[in-house]
Amino acid sequence: MTTSAPNQQPAPTTQGDAPVINVGVLGARGRMGTEVVKAVNDADDLELVAMVDEGDWLFGLADAGTQVVVDFTRPDVVMDNIRFCIDNNIHCVVGTTGFDESRLATIAEWLAPKPEVGVIIAPNFGIGALLLMKFAQEAARFFPSVEVIELHHPNKVDAPSGTAVRTARLIAEARRAAGMPPAPDATSEGLAGARGADVDGVPVHAVRLAGLVAHQEVLMGTSGETLTLRHDSYDRASFMPGVLLAVREIGGRPGLTVGIEHLLGL
Amino acid sequence: MTTSAPNQQPAPTTQGDAPVINVGVLGARGRMGTEVVKAVNDADDLELVAMVDEGDWLFGLADAGTQVVVDFTRPDVVMDNIRFCIDNNIHCVVGTTGFDESRLATIAEWLAPKPEVGVIIAPNFGIGALLLMKFAQEAARFFPSVEVIELHHPNKVDAPSGTAVRTARLIAEARRAAGMPPAPDATSEGLAGARGADVDGVPVHAVRLAGLVAHQEVLMGTSGETLTLRHDSYDRASFMPGVLLAVREIGGRPGLTVGIEHLLGL
Amino acid sequence: MTTSAPNQQPAPTTQGDAPVINVGVLGARGRMGTEVVKAVNDADDLELVAMVDEGDWLFGLADAGTQVVVDFTRPDVVMDNIRFCIDNNIHCVVGTTGFDESRLATIAEWLAPKPEVGVIIAPNFGIGALLLMKFAQEAARFFPSVEVIELHHPNKVDAPSGTAVRTARLIAEARRAAGMPPAPDATSEGLAGARGADVDGVPVHAVRLAGLVAHQEVLMGTSGETLTLRHDSYDRASFMPGVLLAVREIGGRPGLTVGIEHLLGL
Amino acid sequence: MTTSAPNQQPAPTTQGDAPVINVGVLGARGRMGTEVVKAVNDADDLELVAMVDEGDWLFGLADAGTQVVVDFTRPDVVMDNIRFCIDNNIHCVVGTTGFDESRLATIAEWLAPKPEVGVIIAPNFGIGALLLMKFAQEAARFFPSVEVIELHHPNKVDAPSGTAVRTARLIAEARRAAGMPPAPDATSEGLAGARGADVDGVPVHAVRLAGLVAHQEVLMGTSGETLTLRHDSYDRASFMPGVLLAVREIGGRPGLTVGIEHLLGL
């Protein structure tokens, strides 16, 4: 019933000239939480002041002088966590899933009387994946042809991946905005499935292969040239640069932010 | 009504120590024939002695001292060409399509009284594509997972490509021979087509993209590692090393040979 | 001594609602010029009104009602061509090489009294290559590691390619602007050359392989993930979309523009 | 001072019809040993009967009825371990490094009076890497051009990797055997290092990138086509299929075997 607080000092410390940010981790013993703890410990400008998991009191967060909380818990507890943080003037970086419009509206209401507090809800902390989506959208109108290939380990239950579907939709939107016709395709015979799933006019192919982790390619083609954007994610550590970016930037970004793409300054 | 015979000398010439092979090209003005003419002209150990196309007499081939004919003509004339060559003791390297069991049996009959003459019928002269198929077969039993991705220009009418289907079948056969179970795949939800076409248990994905020519990848995976075999064909010139290999080897390979994979000495 | 003017109508025609642009090609019989002629002929909104090459009069361009000239000639004649076009109120899209600061200054002077005329000087019309450079610059600050691999046919005399050097320099600049330290690299033993050429701190590797055309990859890495941007150029046709883009946009872009990246609207 | 023997039954058990192999792991608490323990536990046809590490008695191996030992220890103890196993009629699969000709000769001597015992010394258990080397050697003589690119995490101290150097040497040997001239390369100007390290005439390029694990590509090219063989190793688990293969096959392969490529039946 106690908070694991590896560092009890309540006020932000400083290191050299840069102020250190006091970070608390919610869901600290989970798969993602464990990675966050490690990443915060490895960062010179961040101080891990509280690790909280199931059965621990949230009050420890406040007592430990936490300035930013990182939450990788569960949909059924995350709203309580966020409420607590807002009430205690603690910024929240949330990687837990399960947010719909109604939940986001509730959080916005909670934030209204607290103009200095920030909450970032991010479905994907992979900076590489977000950059890939952005570049694919920008390049879309220069290439008549575009297809998406995503490749994952064989334990994945959905095909194509949510990220691939989202990438295809964003590309399709960019093509429509540019008034582009459908991609050329003379296929008139063949086997069902060969040309992939049709996501808003963009073919999406899903490969499932032992050994792989999470990978995605966008292939674009025009006369005599192709452009390929590929993202490879090798382990959960790949989300940490995005988490740390959010931790560092949230102080300057009060209110509700959905998606860390807004923090990339692109 | 005359044969274009750029070089009339009837007997094989020699160059340094290596004997030069006298080559005739049938279908010399076609797309592939033009490439063959160029490739033979560029090879020091081959002499182009006859170029024959529609309307030319076949007799010119014999008069010019042709030792090996390369035939890229049409299914309706190729059998007559082969008959003529066998009768005149000229070896045949045939890239023309349309051979079935019955045609092959006929050729074998014609060859029976001519034990010194060779005929090579090759559906694919791309050495890279043949090596890829062979390696994929050999590697198959070490990798629980395998998928094929082929990528072509958007004017192709069939999907997947014939080569990809053949590659997948050969892999499936190797897996059966090794007693392997189906590849692991937990996919339980998703969009139709995302997991590709099922060719004998091997998923095959077909990408159609402006700018591309003809490309194929075989991806194989096991615990913690993957092996990828990729073949890129950039233009028709890619078939020429296979054609020249056949021209050079046919003298030592009498009788009927189907597929140049047998000449690769693997 | 005459201009090849396949279409003598001097005024812009219209097709449906969109006005057609009258295009003249300078260096029309050269390697690139031939491709431009083909591309313009294939475009519904462009009309090829003049083809000029060595020994032809430039006056034919004006007589034919040319609105935009595409110049793929030689450094020793290109300045005269540009001067003629500016004097005759014809926009210039120039792919000829050999422009230095002094030449650009001269052109700017010529353009001063002609505020409605545009000249675009482009060292590279490959839209894919330009997008790759731009994306690499934007992504640079998120990835501690970055390397460039360029792959070309073995007849290329310089290594690395000019495009790869330029790409590496732009990335290095973006890294400096973001205050990034050198990329991590523990290499302490090995063979000379293994780690590539050092271009402003970015390793650049050059592959020379029979069969290849022109290809470039930028690889970027951070904890647990990598982002790869790849551009494949398969033939000279790959420059045509960039040339046509310039032809279409130059009417709305008077004055001197260097590099079509400014036309991409990114 | 005791052996961890999770299963004390001294005789091989059977499972269905297939006999189960009793396996002991030496260096069971090391990085690789831990993976071996996991892999053996996961295999239905293998029984983990002994886990031995520093400070444990080797006798426990014999007492537990071990049939095959897997040794991932250290160069200074491995020879004693092998001696013990041979004396006790236990087969050895050895992944420990540090074997030279003299050590191999010593082991061969020890094995002489024990014709039924097998020892496999393997510098690399990655089946994918071994297949890549083998395929590269076989394909070498069909492609005038060949280069090797290896890509690793930035903590690696040597460049290029030992595997890349070995791959390049095997390719060079195959090219010599086929009487091939040097690969075409017109490079006459450029930057030092751009064309990679020269390993026996084969250019080898080493990329060091945060996020990567261990990857290798062999690129081969001829007129109009290229063949690319790529191996990606994502974690230590990638060596387990090779280790298990050796454990299963060693019973039928008495004497000294160096390299598991001999077990691949290729």
C-alpha cells in the first residue's frame, strides 16, 4: 500500500543549468511501464520520483513532487488516474488505449478550470511511424501509384494493422484533395487476395512472418521512378523517444493534445 | 526472300584458343530477337552468322554455317523451325512460349535419330529468377514462415505473376517434403485480401506500381531471424546472360532439355 | 536551317476548359530532349509546337507561338538560348548543367526588365530524389544515427554520387541546427573504407553494380526503430514528371527559380 | 556446489514414438545459456536434465543422464568441459568461441578412442546467415558484380563484421574458381571510403545505426537484373533453431564437426 518512490525529494532538482523534470510512472510494472522506468532513469534531464502500479496509492505521486505522469495502465482505470493528476496539477502523458470522443470530451471538461495543466493522449508514440505517415501524405500527390505493405510477427490478430489502415486512409485523403484519379492497374485475371485489401482505394498487403516485429512500407511510383518509405520497429524501446519527447514538451503545451505528431514541429 | 547473313563464313572460326560458336537468330526483328542480336554481337566467343525473320527462308541458316539457333518467334511457327534445325543438325535454344507435353513429346521423337543434336526449351531465361526459386526451395524447410511478394508495372494483366505462382508452388512442395505444418498465423479479423492470395498454402502478394519493371521477393522467418531473397529485373537485357549460357552449353548437352535451371550446374 | 515545327498554330489552343500550353524543346534530338518531346506529346494539356537542335534557328521558337521552352542543350550554348527566350517573352525550363553564381546573376539581370517572364534552372528534375532529400532533412533531428547508401551502374565515374553528397550535407546541416552530437559509433578496429566516406559527419556508401540504374537510401535510427527512405530511378523517363511540373507552373512563377523543390509546394 | 537438475530421470524418456533427447546446458545462467534453457524447455522432443554454471560440479551432468551437452561458457573452461563430456560419452554442441587449429587437433585426439561420441564446434548457429553465405557462393559465378553491406547496432567495435568478411572471402573464392575477372567499376574520382573496404576484391560496406541488431545483404548484378540476399537477425533467439538442429543431429554424427553448415543437408 505504499508508493515506490525511489527519490523522495519533492521539488525539481537542477542539473547544470537545465531544470530536471520530476516524472512519475503509472503502471510501472507493466510491459510498457518497465520500459518507461528504464528510459527515464537513463535520461539526464529527467528524475524518476514515483513508480505506481496496481494496489499503490496515487497520493504518493503528489507527495513525491511529480510534475509529469506517464500512464500505461488499463482502459478501466486510466480515467481515474487522469482525474487525479489534473486535480493535483500534474501533467499527464497517456499511452493507455481506449479513448473515444466522449472520454476526450470529459477530459477537456476537467481541464477547463486548470489552464496550466496538460494532457497528451497518444495512440502511437513511435516517431518513425508518425513521420512515415506524414511524409506519405505529402508525397502522395506526386505519384499516380501507391501501395502499403505491413509486416508483423505471426501472433498479430488483425490484418492489416491499425497503423497501415490509418496510413492508407491519410494517403487516400491526400490523393482526393489533389484530385488524383485511381492508381493505374490493368489486372484482369488472377487469384483472389493477390492485390491486397482495398482501403479507400489504396491496396494494403499484410505479411505475417516468424522473427519479424513490426514493419511498414509505403511504395509510391510514377514514370521511371519509385519512392519507398519504410519504418522498422524492433522492440518496445522504439516508443520511448516519443514518450520522452512528450514528457519534455508537455510543460509548454497546456490543455488536451491528441497524438504526438503535434509535438514533432513539422 | 533472302536471309540476312551478316557473316557468310560457313565454318566455325577460332579466336585465340577458344572456338567461336556460329549463331543464327530466328525472330531477329522482334523485341527479344533484337536483344539477342545485340548480345551475340557483343560476345567475343559468339559469331552472328544469320538473322532470320518472317518472310525469310530457313535455308539461309544452314548455308551460313549456323551451329546454334536462338528462336524467339511465335507458337504457330516454332515447331516448324525446330524441325528444320534438327533435320539440319543445328542446335536450338528456344524462348518462344506455348509448349505442352504433346509438343515436347514430338520434339523428343524428332531428336531420337539425331543423338548429337540438342534442343533447350526455356520458359524463363532470367538466371536471377531461377536462382531465387532454387534457393527458396532449399531454404524452405528451415523457416516455419514464408510469403512471396511480387511487384510489377501496372500494365500487367495477371496477378500474381506466373513466376510468383511457380515459386510459391515449389516452396510448398519443399515444405510438404519436409513434413512442415502450415505457417503460424493468428489472424482472426481484418479485411479481405490483406493476407494475399493463397497458393498452395503460401501467401502471395502482388504490387502494381508505375515505374516498376519486374521484381520478386521471398520472405522466410523463424525465431528471431528472417531471410529475404529478392530478384529485380530492370529490362529485357536481363534475359540475355541466360540465353548466352544456353548457346554456349548446348553443344555439350544433346537431347531435349526443359528449363535452363539444369544448365546452372547447381 | 529550319525549325522542326510539328504544329504551326501560333496561339495557345484550348482543350475542354483548360488552356493548352505551347511548348518548344531545345536540344530536341539529344537523349533528354527526345524524352521531353515524347512526354510533351503524351500530355493532353501541352502542345509541342517546336523542336530545335544544333543548326536550327531559334527564331522558329517565337514564330511557332512557343510559350514555354525546355532546354536540355550544352553549357556553351545555354546562355544564348536563355537570352533569346527572355527577349521574346518565352518562359524557360532549363535542365542543362554548368550554372554558377555568376551565370545566375546574369540571368537575374536579364529578367529585371521582364517581370512577367520566368526562368527555372534545375540541376535535378527527379521529384522522388527531391522529396527524399526534403524528408531526410525533416526527420534528421529525431534520429541520432544516419547514413546514406547510393547504388548505381558500374559505368559511373564519381563515388559517391553528387546527389548523395548533397543529401548528406543537407542532413548534416539539419543535425547541426538541432544541436545534435555526432552519431554513436563504437568502431575501433577494422578495414579502411568499411565505414564509408565521411561527408560532413554523415557516412556515405557507394555501391556499383551491373544491372542497377540510380538508387539512393537514407537510413535513420534511434532506440529500437529505424526509418528508411529509398528512391529508385529506373530510366530517364523519371525526370519527365518534374519537367512537366515545371512547364505547367512556370507561368505563375515569374523571375528566376533555382531547383524545382520550390514548385513542390511542400 | 550442486547441479541444478530439474529432471533426475537418468534414462531417455519417450514421447509418443520419438525418443526424447536428454540435454544438459553448460553456462546455463549466461546470456546465451538462458536462451538455450528456454528453447530446450519449449521443444517437445528434448528434455532439460541439467543446468550447470560456474561453481557447479560437472558430475551432475553424467548423473542426470545427459546425452547431449550444449556449451556456451568461456574459452578458458571450455576445453575441460569438452574433455569431461567425451570421457563420459556425452555428445557436445559447443558455441563458445576461441578455437584454433591446435585446440581442434586436441579434441580430435580425445575423440579417437571414442568413435561413438560427437563434438560440434560452431562459430555461428544462425541458420539464415549460413544459408546466405552458401547461396552467395553458389550464385557468385553468374554475376559479374557483387558487393556486401552489413548493418549493425552502433556498439559493435569491429567493421566490417566477421560474418561479412567471411562471406566476402567465400564469394571471392567462388569467383576465382569460375575464372571471373574483377567486377566492373569505372570509379575514377570521389571520396576515400565511399567504395567500402576491399575484402579479397569484394567491396564490403558497414553501416552502424541505433535501433538495428545484426543484418547483412549480398547484392549481385548482371545485365539488367540484380539478385539480393538479405539476412536479418533480431535477437539471440535467432541462434536457437541452429542449436536445436545440432542437438538433434549430433547422435548421428560422431567425431568432430566444425560449423553447422554441414548439418543443413544442402
